Amino acid sequence: MSVSVRIDDSLVEQARAAAKAEFRTVQGQIEFWAKVGRAALDNPDLPASFIAESLMAMNEPRKESTPFVPRSRPK
């Protein structure tokens, strides 16, 4: 589904810069920010950085993920 939305030019420029740094499209960057914002409102006790990193991790391809290995193993 596609919807046209008017967005302030300065926000689009900020999204363009962030999108380039994070290898996303401008549309993808704005969608990501919206998802982070929605999740932050739904989870006010979590830091926005944790939410952003969690969303990015959820979108990583499984084959590129690193398995969790505990630092210390029970004896």
C-alpha cells in the first residue's frame, strides 16, 4: 500500500543524510524513525537507542547473525 504524505523539507533533508549513513532509502529511513517512535511510545521505560538497535537486529538476515555465546560457562 502506498500513501502520499507531506513532510517538512528540513525533516526530509535530515532523513536523506541519515539514510545515506545507514544505507537506507529516504523513505526507508522515515519509516524506520516512525517504527522507533511508535515502539518508544508503546514502551516508555526503554531507551530509544535500545529500541532502534532491537529493530535493526530483528531485520538482520538469520544467516548473518552471530549466535549468542555466554562469556562464562557453568562448571
